[in-house]
Amino acid sequence: MIRKTIALGLGVTALTPLAAYAQQSLLLDEITATASLVPIEINRTGTTVETLDATDIAQGGLSIGQTLALLPGVSITTNGGLGATSTLRLRGLGGSYIGVRIDGIDMTDPSSTQTAFNFGTLTAGLPDRIELLKGSQSALYGSNAIAGVVDITTWRPDAPGFSGRANVEAGSFGTAAATLNLGQKGARGEMALTFSRLTTDGFSARSSDDEKDGFDQTQLILSAAYDATEDLRLGFSALYSDGTSEFDRSTADPSGEIDQTRRGLRSFAEFATGAIEHELALSWVETERFDAGGFTKHFVGERTRLDYLGRVDLSADLTLAFGADWTEEKATLDGVRYDADSAAAFGELQYAVSPALDLALSLRHDSYSDFDDQLSGRAALAWRMRDDVILRAVVGTGYRAPSLYERFGPFGSATLEPEKSRSAEIGIEKRYGTDSFAKATVFHTEIDDLIDYDFGTSAYNQVPGTTTSKGIELSGRHAVSDRVALFGAYTYTDATNPDGRMVRVPRHDLSLGVEAGLTDRLDAQIGIQAVADRTDTNDWPNPPSNIADYTLVNLGLSYAVTDSAQAYLRVENLFDESYEPVRGYNGAGRSVFVGLRASF
């Protein structure tokens, strides 16, 4: 049977996402469900994969985007606090190049300016595990995956019977958050419920005023799976979120407010016929936004998708995965609807050349209703040179289809064609014992026919020339003793387009930290993040210019009240540094949060 079941961590408790990542060496036999068409051990894939489990996510704070930004190759820009518009970047490439899935549902918004996901509204109450794939994934996931994919799994019970988890937190800016997980697991099936609620008064998004910009959101996720027979498994996932974000519409108007509702549903059937395993899934998602004072007031993005995936072992060393999908996207802007559909066929060969060498070849063909067909491919290699050394290499092509807004919106152009990309990376990891390692990855991506807004013509146009993002990621961990460890990551990114440097992409991004077990029950960590050498936009027609560097220090303490309950303290921006993540917008000052989490 096809089981996209993900190992929930390695039994190692970490104090920050970066520390956790450091402990989860990619040489270990952790399973990834997204780096290939079927699950595979991370040490057998050439794709660069980062993973965060429930402990890592909880320790990282309320903003999932800020948590992900501690990982190598990842940065985020936010127009304010929780709930504000936030753009995640992978290796210098922004949200329109990143696929986002929650429980198998594509959550990017077809009605947004560029089909993307707003990470500002993604809070810690929803994910239980995150897999982050870096590099072009179009051969597996189609459009909007040139930079990578963020794959989110919500909570599932991992023990027979009834179980659950609860978390409450309160702190600065009038913030209060609570999450409750409930589940039942039996011999033939399981059911899980996640409910989360967050509210905050926030702080002023713009540096031009001191009026607070609040955010509140309720999220509900329900999932179930049942083995109807030995060869048939049925299941579904349903998602609902509703929230309101306040924002400063301009330097003179702080009264902005956006209401956003997401609804999603996915049902699936997994079954076997002879030697072939099958998965058939139908999903639907709707993102609705309302901005009473906006140029466009009412946005509704809708996606319906039908997927088929098959797998067969051709031999002991050769596996073929194959499939097809059909997608319809709709965008309704102030009552005017636009739509498009596409179909795709794809396949992947996984070949264990030897006990130390794995190859994967992927190919995908997409057929669109309104422009030319697209062909994308990927080749990936994982070579375990020694027991403590692994070499990875990937080359691939990708594409980004123009969004419905770019084509048909108020400033759209119906003649736009997809952007095309080429990417390559090579990386090596060396282990030192069981608790220390060093890793380096060099990456290079090129994009032709970039789509951008042209202020001269007041429309979206293709930009002649090539956009390039290249650099190196370094990360490592050194266990000083069984109680103290040092960890760190550094990313150098050189991202340019035909007009010069890409804005809001830091050339240098450094994270360093120390974690320590102070007693058998009390753990502590301190982390430093330094972001340097950025440019940002100015009022048109003034060209972009440099924006100030910043360094943030975060502190955390965690105390085990019982074997199943923890009390914690988190201090963000310990030294109250004043900084701008985006020109004209405030970063959060010193903030303190306390909380209690327990499992049962």
C-alpha cells in the first residue's frame, strides 16, 4: 500500500528550529514524503530537505515564517507583525516560486497578484511537521515550485487509543494563543482534530505612526483514515481558518483591515492491484479575502484538483512512480471571474545503483488551456561516499505559469507566457560522531522571461534577459559536551535580475547559537541572527537603495514540570533593536512570552 506516513522526529528535543535541524543529520534514516513521488529515506535523495517536527515548531515561536527563516537558505520579509503580509524566500526567490501544501492540499491563492501563500497568517497552532524542499521541484509539482516546496502535515495521534496535546501562551502586544489536539487511533484507522485560536493587539506596522495593527485567527483541521480492507485505505482532511488582519494602508491612512477565510477539503483512496500500488485523491480549496478600502475589494481564489499516483517495483533496485493530475483554478475579483485549467502526466525512476549510490530521474509534461505545453525534468544523485560522508547533486528545469491576476486582472496582459528556469546544486555533509556535523551546498538558478509589473505601461510584462540567484549554504553543529552544543548556519546569496540586484534578498544571513541542559529539567538556549547587505524599493521612479543591516538576539528557557508537561519562557529581540524588515515597516521590539504545553 502507498503510505505517505512521515516519521515524527528522531526522539531528540531541541531548543530552536536551527538546533533541531542540526541534530537531525541528513545521514540518518528519516523518511521524507515530498523529495520524490513516493516516500524515501533522506539519505537516499539528492534533494536538499530540511525538516521541523512538533517540538521544533513549538520552540520557534508563533510565526512559522520567522521559524523557517532560521534555516539555511531561507529568509522572510514582513510588513508588520503577526497577520501582516509576509513573503518567504528560498535561496533568494520569493513566494510565487514556492509551492505550499497542507495535508496534501495546494494552499497557494489563485486570486493573489502572483499565485502564492501569505506566510504572515501561518501560525504555530496548525503545523505538526514541516518538510522544506529547496531547488526546482517543477518535475514533481509543476508550476510555482522553481525555488522549492513547503509541505505541512497537521497533527495525528501516534499511539493506540485516545490521546491529545494542549498548548497555551501569552505575552507582549496583548498576545494570547491556544492550541488543542485530540485524536483516536485504532487497529484499522485514526481520527484527529486540531483547534487553534490566536489574538494579538500587535504594534504599528509602519514606522510613520504608532497606531497598533492587531490580528486574530481561528483555525480548525479535521482528518481521518480507515482501512476498509487489507488493500483499501480511505481518508480525508478538512481545513478551515478565519482571521482579520489590521494594517497601515499608507503613511497617512492607518485604517486598513483584511478579512481572510480559507476552506479546504481533500479525500483519498489508497489501494493495490497486483504489484502496483495506487493513490487517487480529489481536493478543493478556496481562499476568500475582503478589503473594504482596497482598489480591488473582494478576492476569491478557488482550486479543484484530481490526482492519481501509482508505484511499482520493477526490480529489487529499480522503482517506477507515475501519475497524472488535472487542475482548475478560478479567481473572482469584485465579482468578475477568470479561470484556467491544466492537465499533467509525470513519472520518476529511482535506481539504487549500489548500496552507496542512488539516482532519481523525473519528467513531467503539463498541458495548459491558454498557452504552450511545458516540459520539466530533474536528475538527482545521493552518494554515500563513506559511512560519515554523503554527496548530493541535482540538476533540473522548471517553470512558473503567469497567475490569473497577471493575465486578466486590472493590470494584466493576456499574452504572458510562463517563466522558464534551470537550476543546479551540489552539497556535501560530514559527520563527526553522533552529535556533530558540517555541511555545505552550492546552488545556482536561472530564470528567463521574468514576469514583473511595468510602471511605464501600468501592466504586467515579460522582462527580457535572465534572472539569476546563486550562492552557498553552510551549516553545522559541535557538541561541546553531553549538555552543551554550538550550532550555526550561514547563507551567501547573490540574486540579480536584468535591472540589478533583487530587492529584499540579504546577501549575508547568519545564525549562531548555544543550547545547554542546565539541569535534568531546565534547558536554555540563546540564538543570534544577523541579516546584512540588502536593498529595498523606494517611491517610483526612484531606484532601489540599501537598507540598514540588523542583528537580533533571542533567548529561551524550558522547564519540565512533569514528564508530559513543560513550562517555557521566550524572549525575542532581547536587546530591543530597532529595525526594518521592509523599508518603512517596523520589526517587533523586545517581546516576552510565557506558556505551558502538555500531552495526554
